[in-house]
Amino acid sequence: MLVPVPRPDPIQLPLPRPIGFVLGGGGTLGSVQVGMMRALLERGISPDLVVGTSIGAFNGAVLAADPGSAVETLLHFWANASRSDVLPLRGLRPLLHWRRTRQSLYPSDGAARGIRSVLGAYPRIEDLALPFGAVAVNARTGLAELLSDGPLESALLASSAIPAFFAPVSRAGNLYYDGGLGDAVPMGQAVAMGAKSLVVLDTTNPMVDLDRPSSIGEFAAFVTEVYSRQGVLRHLHDLADIPTLYPRSPATGIMSTFSLDHTDELLTSSYADTCTYLDQVLITG
């Protein structure tokens, strides 16, 4: 006689509204957020406000623009994304671009075109369906700031302007760099916007050991991950009284911030892993 192994009771977690979706940075690993998003929305877990950093700001803006069509829009975007869209220069041309501009190795034209191709109908943050904020670091103060109004394109470019790779972005008289330098997974910013509970879409898994980086892309990912882990641990401590749903990313070790080699795999595995995670959680309100 076979005796079925009893399934453990699901963990009960209240998710009072407003629910804030928090989308962390991570370059091309941002594809995992689409799989997570799909699983969450299928279960009826939807945002009332959205905050994102770097690629998470882009994915988050698409979600805030139209939650009903966001997954389809992002699946199409990621399926057609290429490295050359964002980093168009090869060989010595990045060094020549640096010599000419003294600000960056690459122009941000490709990133701007990508933003406009998906979000061109939303020139301002206020045009989005849900409250939204993108996190960027003020180049003068070195502090992370929440950009929650004004031009959307410049906010997203500012939030993803990796120093040396891209020039800082000017907004309202200030220059801004990638928000991952100061707040890669901006949980506190979502609470400041009014969230009573959080759903965190982190591109990396802070529970696994890091690999030693062996390329420029992996080094950039390593630096981002170190900053991210420190910030996540701080937020989880400081916001311990805020109910938080935190599915784990399937991205392990170190993957290059600029490689799209694993996009299909990450889209599929992040969806499956998030479904499994949600099977173990009972949302009580």
C-alpha cells in the first residue's frame, strides 16, 4: 500500500493593499522578472504601485502602464532584444567614444529607442496607469532618489546609466547614474510611496554563493550583486513588519549583465519556480 506523503501546510501571508511591486536591477537578467510577473498576475496578485531600479525600472514601467498587457508586451520585447541594441559599438570604438565624450564608453541612443518602442505612448510618469517610481543615484550627493514624476524616458535612462558605460542623465538640473549603486532592490522606496505590503521581483538570488567573475560583464554583475545583497538584507531588517512576498530568482552564481544567452531559459524557469513558490504560500488578505 502506498501512503501519500503529506504536503506541508502553506505559509499564510497577508498582503494588505496597497501592494507595492518592487523590481530590482540586474541588466539582462531582468528577463526573470517577466516570468515572475506572469505567475503572480495569473494568481491574481497585482500591484497598486510599482517601484524599480535599472532594468527593473523599465520592466516596472511597462507593468505600471498597463498591468493587463504587460506580460505579453515584455515577452515580445525580451524575445527580440539583442546586445547590440544597447551596446552598439565594437572593437576600439567604445574607447574612441570615451575619448570623444569623456563620459562613457557607449551612447544611450539604443536604450532610448528601446524605451520609446514600448513606452512611447507614455511621455510622462503621470501618464502611467499606476503610481510609479524609478530609482537613480544623484551624481552630486551620491544618494539614491525616487523619480516619480516628469519625463518617463529620462527617468528610465537615469535609473540604468551604469557609470563609465553610459553618460549620466540630466533631470531638473541634476545628473543621475544607475540606481543600483544606491538601492538595487528599492523596497523602502515602495513603502515610502504608501505600500502596506511588498512583492519583490529580484533578478538574483541572495541565498546562493557568488562565483568569481571572469569577464567585464561578469565583473559588472558581481559589483551589482554585492550592492544588491547588502541593500536587501538591510531592507528586510528595517521592514520586518511589512508583509513581503519574495520569490527566488533562478539566476545563480554570476551571469553577465550584458549577456542574453540565457533569456529563454530564465523566462521559463522563473515562471515555473515562482508558481512552485506560490503553491507554498496562502495569501490571506
